[in-house]
Amino acid sequence: MLMDLSNKIEEIRNLNLDIHIDFKSFPLRKEIDSYSLLSIVPYQQFWRVLDADKKVIASYWQAEFDEMLPFHDGFSFVRKGDKWGIVDLYGDVWEPLIHTNPDELIVISNSFESIPLELYLRDNRLKDENLLDEDGYHGLKDSVTGEQIVEAKFKSSLSLRFGLAATTLDGERWGFIDSTGQFAIPPIFDWAFSFSCGLAAVELDGKWGYITPHGVFVLPPIYDHAAYFNYGLAPVRNKDWKYGYIDREGNTVLPFVFNSADSFNLKMDTKTVLANISINGTRLRMTPSGQIITPLSLRNRGQELVQPLPTRNPYQ
């Protein structure tokens, strides 16, 4: 299996990078299913997702959504104002909250169609906290029983997401292990990040692209740097050392005009979804729609100046 996957990745290295990516999508159904036992309840500042035994299996900031609908195959419709989107049990936003009609929403699955509840629960039981030996190596343990599941032999590792954890044995080549500690995706990458929205950013031969949990590139390694997806977008850097934002099909959504850029997340000081960016040495914040906002002043936190997004795109 590892040899087959290595061969596939070697083939991608030799591909013309101007390739057609065949994406698969499916409607997010809302009929009753085995996950309808999950309940969503407000608690203090959170939406809490409970299983049939009333155990909390996921939490979301209430500031992020006004409403959450029951989960199906690990996904939930969410609403903010009159706009709808889709989140998963990991807290990633697959579809940004820009849709006025939830019945039209689909999930771009990138060949990874759903998040089984059992997989999510297993990921959250297997933690790497406090499993370090005297030499600083990482492993996995069951956070409920305390039982060691994976020997602490990895030089560095990230949390399990979608049943896989980015890790390295020697500190130089990265791959992805499963919950047994076996490499499901071989350690052939220069660097790797955890999965988010079903994709992981990986570096291969000095260039960054995105793979699925099956180890298949859906966005080929053509970027000088890349970070994780959220709210349908990911920041990537081009050869001119400018950052822009792409969608899961590789389309440029926000132009390559930023000196630095990170992924979109809910900022609790503003209770809005923003990304930290910089332009010409000035540090700013930006919404997923491209509105640039000046940082909140410590002396006058109510004054925010919304500016238009620069339109110059080095790729044009």
C-alpha cells in the first residue's frame, strides 16, 4: 500500500501542473439517520453537541452562529443572520456563511465525502498530551483510560484529524500515521499540516499543495507556502512572495497582494470571522469577503475603518 501511494505521488511530481481536477459533490441531506441522536444545546458562550448519553463531543462559540441544525454524516447547517453555511464536527467551516437558501448548499468532498461520528470520537480520545519521554519524542494515548496507544517514538507530531496525524520520525520527512501508529501516508514530505476541511497542506520538493486523507493531491504542489482551509479559503504564497487566498478548486478568490496572511477564524475580541494580514508593512485584519479592517485600538476599541481590498494581482 505504501509503495502504491509513493508511486502515485511520484507520478504527480512528473505531471504537467496545468491539470483538470475532477471534484465530486453531494447534497447534504437532512432526513433522520443514525446521527439524529446528536443534540445541540446552548450553554454559556457555546453551542454544545451532545451524544445520546448527553456527553459533550464538540463545542462552538455562540458568537459564530445564531443557529445550528442537526448533524448528518458529521456535517451541520449553520446560520448567522439570514446567511447559511456548513460546519463539520471538527469545527471547520466547509461552506462559508454566505448562502441565503440552505437547500442549495452542497459539500465539495474532494473524494472524502463524510466525517463518520465514530472516527471523530476516536480522534478526540487519542491525544498526544503528556506522552513525551525524556528525549522529547511524541506518541498517542487514550485520553479517557490513559492507556498508551502509540509508542512515543516520533520527533514531532500534530493532532489526529480525520483519523490521521501529521508526524515525523527524524524531523526531516513528514507523513501521516493512523491511530495505530502506522504510516497511512508515507513520510515523503518536507513538511505537513493537520487536515482541515478534508484537506492537508503538504510541502514536496520545496513546493506546497493539498492532499486528501487518501494521500491524493487535489491541488498540486505549485505554491511557495500554504496554510489550512477554513471558511472555504486558504492562504497561499506565490513565487513573488505575495499571499492570496484560494478555494478548494484552486481558484484565486482574494488576489496575491499581501505580504503575510493566515487562515480565517473567529476572533473573540471582535466576535467576527477575520484573518490577520499585512500590506506594505501595515498589519491589518480582513473578512472572508475581502473587506480590510484596521486593528482594534486599545484606547478606542469601537473605531474600525473598513477599506476596499487592493485589486492588483501579480498573476494577471
